[in-house]
Amino acid sequence: MPKCKYDWPEAGERRLIGKRISRIDGPVKSSGRAKYSYDVNLPGMLCAKMLGCPYAHAKIVSIDTSEAEKLPGVKVVRVIQGPGTEIQWEGDEVVAVAAVTEEIAEDALSKIKVEYEQLPHLVHEEVLTEVGDRGKPAAEIKSGDPDAAFKDKNSVISEGTYGASVIAHCCLEAHGGVYDWPDENTLVTWHSTQNVSGVPGQLAEALGIPAGNVRTICNYMGGGFGSKFGPDRWGMVGAQLAKEAGRPVKLMLPRDAELKLAGGRPSHFAKIRVVAKRDGTVTGWESDSWSTGGPGGGGMPPIPYVLEVPNRVMRHTSVATNIGPTRAWRAPNHPQACLLTMAALDDSAAKLNMDALEFFYKNAGLAGERGEIYRQELRIAADLAGWKNFWHPRGDKTPGPIKRGLGMSMHTWGGRGHNSNCTVTIQPDGSVEVALGSQDLGTGTRTVIALSAAETFGLPIEAITVRIGDSKDPASGASGGSTTVGGVSSSTRRGSVDALEAFLAKLAPSFGVEASALEAANGYVRVKADPSQRLTWKQACAKLGVTPIQASGKNPGPCNLISSGVGGVQIADVSVDTETGLVKINKFVAVQDCGLILDMKTAESQCYGAIIMGITYSLFEEKIMDRVTGRMLNPNMEFYKLAGIGDIGEIIVHMMTGPGYDERGVIGLGEPPVISPGAAISNAVANAIGVRVPTIPITPQKVLAALQKGGKA
Amino acid sequence: MSRKKDKPRKTAEEIAALSRRDFLKGAGVAVSGGLLAGDAVGVAAPEMAGQVLGPGPVPFKLHINGKAYKVNLEPRVTLLDALRNHLDLTGAKKVCDRGTCGSCTVLLDDKPVYACGVLAIEAAGHRITTIEGLSHGDHLHPVMEAFVEHDAQQCGFCTPGFVMSCKAFLDRHPNPTPEEIEKGLGGNLCRCGTYVGVRQAVMDAAKAMKGGRSHA
């Protein structure tokens, strides 16, 4: 059967795919030359700041900006939300100021007087009985016969309460950008975004100008994690201030606003009962979950996660709070669902006195067609973690205050590829450019684009110029849900194959053969049957005269270049100081499949990074809210804590490759490895100290409380 | 609401192509190049000693990467804001703005400092080295090369600060142990989670820097 012409090369023919390639924008980043949105400085540029509401729930009564307007250096004062508006979280933006310096803009904010009528707020939802009428029944799903499963006399029931608090995105490059109007009808935005091609349309609609008149440029962006898809209020306000001032405006959120406003992962809590046969077969699940994502409440997590327990009933309550707005957070809802499920199942295994590895291995069949992949991964992960040597039944019985434990978890994610268009150009001077309105969040998008083109043209990766980060280039999708690598690599592959085909057709006469008899390989264009008949790539391009070859590439398109659906297994090895409550990561093992890996180096980086982010949300991260004032108590980086270089232990990443994996095509990797750390670490802590710390982050205080409670029981 | 228009119009293409020189010209900053190490450094500080300065702008000089910059800034302006907002040296990043994350790390007389925690006027009279001063054209500092090789960067926003800290750390610990690395580089935070690469990069850069190559 003929191979589909755009297919990725077979294993033996790959020069670059699957190798360890350094990211192509590494030098420009490490030398500090990469210009992020925050770094754009334009002549005459103003600095904008926004005044936030100090209350978690309030109505604006009056606003007086007169003193601010009088301040020398202040150019525009703009009310964002006027009197009568009901504010739903602390920090929500009320007035914006643009001034000649950052300091003057700050001064101006302090001169604005806003009168509020305070309204009752709720910023704590971890105890469902305390949320009053803010909690609303939201869903009930039933499958099989859970009642019968729980009544079975030969089965064992375990139960517990588990949860994950609301956390922030904490992108190191804050949200915002630089906004400029070259003329009354044209807007240029250097907006920090995961959605270069999508921002102009959203802004244009709101501003009432044609979408084609808005251009978004984002060459480098300092982290998004799901929180930078839209223009956002600050994008709109920045554009409006710039128009009113007739000067460019930079509006970046300060760190406190970034943490309060610019993201938030919904909380998920659940009271869960699991029933299993004495041999470890899980037969039933019952959960009462609740969550919040702010004033809109929160939806039901996808539980039971990964493992489809046959008899199950899930009830959910949505809790409306004033904690702040919610946004997609890397693998939306999966880390929380994973924690709830894998912790409850791990408790079931403990109740059965079973080895957790054996228990999960036995139940992997509930994962459907991916069951066998999970079993393979469980075996590999257990070996790498030294499970046989270091795992023990609940509670480390060795003397001394430091207790060690191991815990595991399993996760899944989709993938596929977003819609992507690109232009591939071969120039007579030998240069090759791929251009598309995509963005590189730090995942290595530029690098996989270059790699896909270089592989196709038989050129070194340095020979490819990648132009992304400009909405003037062919539209490519937003970077979210691990869809980018699939989208951009396949559009690039298709565009490159077509460009090469056109190129070879043009060269065929000078070789005196059919185009199909030619190939591009190792930097040459040559006759397949007689490789000594060849031209260097540059010589061949020179034959184009003055006309470049250009082709468009698209995704979706013909041939199966991408796919969807991955499984991963992770094991945490921790030590817990039972005197201080401190949890230390000794070792963390991640085994992950993601189809055909384009660049092994950046793929592994995604896993390392996701695990470190996972360690952070498992042990440190939380929006700490003050019950009395409704304010966030830690809107800064000394108390909204990220793991440091000394907090992560040894991390081992094992990528599943080869037959059974490669032929599936490319699958994204941004989300999967960030899902399991919460559950794996929670299970490891329970294994170490013998009791479950019910919620993450697992702070020293919670560890000590769990020990105290466990000791009494 | 006030409305003041005083900007010369440029096309989108012109704006996109604006250089640092255009920005500095607009900002009224004077640069004198060719400053030798130690030359003229220390002049500005004694002049100001004992005076009450501000709150309005104060003229002084900053010595950055071997060049002297005359600036006129309010005393409350941080070194970080002076670099980024007034001198268009944007390698140092503004992230936490309160001395926690290390993304704005620069060297003050070879000592790493958080530029957000130093007033620009305090830095007068000191030798300031920013990430821009650590590479020359295509010639990267060994720490930068090691960051590329070990993929010690993802979004890259913490990276310049991390590189500066690593450079300063290696100057003091040419043969670092893993424990020293964890302690010595604990003042730089990364959200993407690049620490595994950073640990390898530091060990590798330590070897390269002992290879007898001289660097800024």
C-alpha cells in the first residue's frame, strides 16, 4: 500500500525526529535578548496602572478622580467600572490611569477616591456545611448499581474526604502588554498571549474597528499555563487609554494583581466512598463533591478519574465564592480529579492491606483500551522508583521522626492538534522560512516547527527560519490543551512536503529526470538512484532564479500525522518530618507516553517542568484568603510560594517510545505530566506517616494536624 | 477625563522596527562608552553624600556594562525600573518586584543583587553588570551556553536572572557541590520548572569556566 505522502518518515529514516535537539531560541533567551511584551519600550510610551476594589464583594457608590487628573504627568484617567457596579472579588479593576512614569501612575491611583457599599462575601468553601446558600446542587450521575456494590458482604468499604484548594497561575511575565494606535483605526498590540491569531478579532469586536486593523505581536511570552487566551480587560483598557492619550501605553499587571485577578484553578473537594472485593477489584464508587471557581461556582470534576469504576454515583455541589475569577489551568480539572480519585483508591488499597502497585496493576483494566499501556508504565515506574525495596504498608515503622513513603498515580489526556495554517518559503538564496501566527510558551514550539521542516528538506535545523508571534502571518490556533505541537508540526510538514515537491519539479529538467526520481537529503538535492548526481541545497535554490517557491500547509489535512489519548504513571518518594510537618521530595519518577516524540530534549523538559509545577501545587501553592476581609493574604511571591531549586529532589523521566507508540503520530505533552503529582505525593505522604493528609497543598500545619487526629483514632 | 495628544505618528511597520536607540533618544538619556573598569566609578556617590535628595528627579550617573549613563531620576526609582524603563536594558525582568524571585538579578561590583530591591541612586558609584554585559555578539558566556545545552529554560522569563546568579555563584564556587548549588541558587524562582536543567548547566558551566577562558 502506498505510504501517504505527508506521513512522518519511518523510524529508520528519521534524522532529527526523536533526537535531543536544543531549543532554537535558547541563545536569545539565555542571553537576555529575547524581547517579551513586558520589554517593549516605544518612544513617548505611557505607563498605565489600575486601581482595584479593596473588598471581596461590594457595590461602587461613587468615584472621584479629580485629584488624580490634576497630577502633573497624568495623561488619561479612565473609569473602568462605574457607580452601581457590583464587584465580586478583591482587586477587580475600577479605574485606570496612564501617566508618563510608573511612579506618577502609582501616585495618581492613591489620589482616586472610591466609595463602596460592602456586601457579604464568602472566601472559604473547604467545609461544605459552612457555605450556606452559596452552595447549589449542580449534578448527579449514576451508572450501574452502586447500592448493590456497597451492600456486598464480601467487599470492603473505605471512605475519606479529599481536596485541592484554589491556586493561581502566577505567570512570571505578568498579564498585559503594550498598545499603540499608529492611526485612528489601527491598533498594534504587544499583548502577552497564548493566542496570537485569536486576540485581534476579540479586541476589534470590542473596540468597534475591523479585525484586520488589529495586529498582535508576541515574539516571546513569559508563561501562560491557560491564563492568557484573551485580550482581557487590561488589553481593552490598555488599547482605550492609548487611543485617548494618542500615545503608546504599557499596561502590565503588578504581581499582586496577577495573583488576584489573572488566573485561578478551581478548587475541588469530595467525600468519597470506594468499595472493593477482598482481592482488590474495585466495584463501586460514591462521591459527593463540591468546588468553586469564583462567583460562577464550580463544575463537577471528571471522577472517578482514568479508572471507570463499574457501579458509581456522583453528586456535585457548586459553590459561588468571592475568591476570584477562574481560568483554564494546565490540564483543566484533571489534577484535582486525579487527586480525588487516586487518593481514595490508595486508601482502599491500604484498607485491604494490599500493595498499592499490585492494586493499581489489578485495576488498570478499568482504564479500557489504555489498560495495557498503564500496566507497562506501572512496571517501569516501579523499577525506577525501587518500589520493591522502599514501599511498605502504611506508616513507616522505622525509629526516628523522619518517615519515608512511596505513592503512585495514573493520569490521561487527549491531545490531537489545533487548526493551523503556515506558509513555507524556499528562497533562491537557499534560505527556508516557515511563518505562522503561533506562539511559543516555552514548550519548544519554534523548535518543533523548525525540526519538522528541516527533517522534510534534509537540512540541518539551523537552516530553517521560523517566524511566529505575529497575527499578520497565517492563522494558527491558541496554545492550549496540548494541541500546539500536533497542529504546528503537521501544518509545517504538509507545507514543507508540498514546497519540496514544487521545488523538485522545478529542478527535474536540469537533472534530466522526473521530479519523482529526486530527493532532498543531507543538504543536497540528488537523484535517488544515483546520489552522485547532486547539487548542494544552495546551488539547487540558485536555479530558482528570482522566484521563490511558496506553499501553504494546513492542519487538519490528509494523512495521519497526529493522534490523541495518552497515559502516564508517576511515583513520588518522600520523607516527612513528623516533628515539624515538613515534606521533602526524595525522588520523583514519571513514565509518560505521547506518541511520536519530535524533540526528546524539550519533551523531557516538559515532564521535568510539569513535575516541578506539580510539586509546587502539592506542597506550597494556595490562595490564602482572609475570612474577615475577604482579601487574599499572600498576593506576593514570598508567601504565594513556588518550589525552589532545593525543593524538588531527584527527578527521573522515562518516555515511552518505539513500536506501539511512534506510529500513533504526534501527541501533545503540555498537560499530561502535570496531572499526577498531587495524588502521587499525597499517597506517598500517607504511606510515610500512616494517615491521610486530606487536602493539598500538604503544608506542615496540615501534616501535624493529620498526625494528631490519626493518633487519637 | 483628560485627553492630551502629543505623539508624532508612525506606521505599524515603523513601530514594530523601533530600536533601543530610538527609545533612548526619546527618553533623553546620554551614553558615554568605553568606560574602563574602575574609571570614574565612585564619582557620583560622594557628590551626593549627606544631601537631602528628591522627591523630584536628581541627575546622576550609572556605570553599566562598562558604559556611563547620565540619568535624571527620582530617588525612589529602583535600579530595575531605571534599567528597564529609562535605559531600555530589559534583560533583567520585573516579576515579584519585592526581592523574592531573583528574575531581576544584576551584579553590583560583582556581587549579585535583586535590582528591584536597590534604588538606582544607591547604585551610583558602583559597577553594574547586567545580562546584556555578559555576552558579546554571538559569543555567549559559558553559563548561557550551558543553559542552552541542558535546556535550563522554557518560557525564559526567569532565565536572565538565573544566568546572572549562576555566574556570580560560580565565581565564588568554582567547584560546586550539588548541596552548594541548591543553597546558592535558592534565590531564583522559576514557574516552568527548569531546575533540573539548571543544576546540570551549573555543573557543566563550572567545568567550562575552568577551561581557562576569560569572561566578563
